[in-house]
Amino acid sequence: MATEMEGSAPAATPAQQPHDELAEIRAEVAAGRPLVGSLAARFHRAVGAIDPAATEDSLAVLPGNRGVHLYDSLIAWASLVAGDQVLDLGCGSGGATRAAARVVGEEGMVVGIDVSPECIAEATARTPAGAPVLYRRGDITRLGAFGDRTFAGVVASMVLDHVDDLAPLLAEVFRVLRPGGRLVASVMSFDHLRPMDASFMGSVLAVVGRRAPGALAGRASRASIPHEPRDLRAFKDAGLATVEELDVQLAVLMEDVDQAWSVFGRTYIAQILDAEGQEELRRVLARRMPHTLYLPVRFLRTRRPG
Ligand SMILES: C[S@@+](CC[C@H](N)C(=O)[O-])C[C@H]1O[C@@H](n2cnc3c(N)ncnc32)[C@H](O)[C@@H]1O
């Protein structure tokens, strides 16, 4: 199996640089520049550098309906077996990578790739020595380092929402999957909010609309994956089987604004706001307390036929 990724990101940056970068991006988005394409990629890079374990620490700890867990439930759905080779796309701090490694065991191997060197460092630090895991820095839209028909499973936990055009990525996923191999992914599915949660999120997004209007462009304005026609077409054109969907909810129990901020403060929603915007968001959240938000997450599963 290849271990070096092509198209790696530039070398690690001094600690202040992602904060300066984020301030610049926030100013552009506040002025209305759509948060898509390279601007969105820069934003995700900067936030990942500052808070590389945000998803694992704030979402993967939330209780899910019927015992669902963000990583373990997704990996269980992939039907992996001991000895399998698995690729984790956009591995972040490695939560899903390690969940997959527990299933494939020492005869197997899980490769986690992420564009952010800070995420790779965090994932490495959180992974026990000797685990069947390799972390590599690289871009998930360029999988040329991996051979055809290599993996029994490809995992994409909370990362497809970062990809504007799924078509080239899914074509590559098809190529690196073995026939019969599975892709499992989790995405946000905000079009499945309960009415009272839609009203809650509406007040949150009103702050974003006022303070960072460019953030309401791109994926934020589309149907959740895979329902937008171009996304559905991307799965089909890649040659992947019909996508199965499992809608689950993670419960965010918020007694007070500090509890709310421990989750919201680490989301992209808060991070696209400058300090004043974040203060306004805290005030809006405070007015809605207490509230239990059922955060809708969709698991997707498909496979390379054969
Ligand atoms: C929301 S986080 C999810 C992290 C992890 N999969 C999890 O569920 O905890 C998305 C991750 O995808 C990474 N990412 C986004 N676009 C990427 C790309 N084009 N190539 C590689 N990694 C990417 C980010 O750096 C970030 O770590």
C-alpha cells in the first residue's frame, strides 16, 4: 500500500498564522463573499489548525437516539471484518479511524488522511502505539497515491459537506474500492430538523446572515447530501450502487448558555463569526435556554458493485 500522499499541503505554519488567516476570511465573508471553493477550503484549514479535535470532542460525545454513536455506528454499518484495509477520508483527530482499526484488528490496516497537519498530529497523539493505523497528510480529492481496488472500505465521517463537487471524489472512491467494497459516510442533514429545532437554528442562522452573509452560500444553501440532484448524479455516475440512508439524531442538551457554547462555540457556524458576532450568538443562545436540540446526522452507505 502506498504511504506517501501527493499534493500535500505546505509545511506547518507558526501558531499565529491560522488566527490571522481566519480573521481575513471572516472579514471577506462578512462583506458578502460566498464561502465556497478556495475560500471555504482556507476557512476549514484555519479552523482545523486552531481546533483540530472539534468534531470528536464536541459531536462524538453526544448521546444519539437508540444508542447511536457518531463513529462506532458508522463503522458498524460498513460491515468490515478482521484483516480489511480501510481508507478514512478527512480523518480529523482520528475518531473514525480508530473505530475502524478496532474492527479490522492487527491483520488489517486503516489509513487516515487529512489536509491539516494539525489534525494529523492530533490523530497520531490520540492513537495507541501499535494500532493498525497510518496517518498521512493529503487532499482527499487526489487519491493518486493509492492503487486501484485497494480498500474493502472507505469512510468519510462528517467530511463530504466540505466538498463542493462530489463527482471527482466519488470517482476516485470507486477506483480505490475493491469490487463489493463499501463507502460509508456521515453528513449533517439540517433539512430534517424538528419544527422547534428549526426555529432554534433559524435564530442562530439569523445571526450568521447578519454578520457573515457569505457563509449562507454553497452547501449551506443546498439539500443535505445526497438529495441535491447533482449529488445524486455524482454517486450514480461514479458507478456506485444506490445510496442507502439512515437518519439519526444526536441530542445536544443545553441547560444554560455555557453548555450551549461548549458545542456551538466549536462549530463552523460560530467560527465564521468575529468576536462581536460570537457575542451576539451567545446572547441569542442565552435567550433560548434551556433547549434540547436534536442534531440531525445522516449515515450514507453504498458500494462498488461486483
Ligand atoms: C468536520 S471535520 C471531521 C473530522 C473527522 N472525520 C471526524 O469525524 O471527527 C472535517 C475534516 O476534513 C478535513 N478535510 C476537509 N477537506 C479536505 C480535503 N480536501 N482533503 C483532506 N482533508 C480534508 C478537515 O481538515 C477536517 O479535519
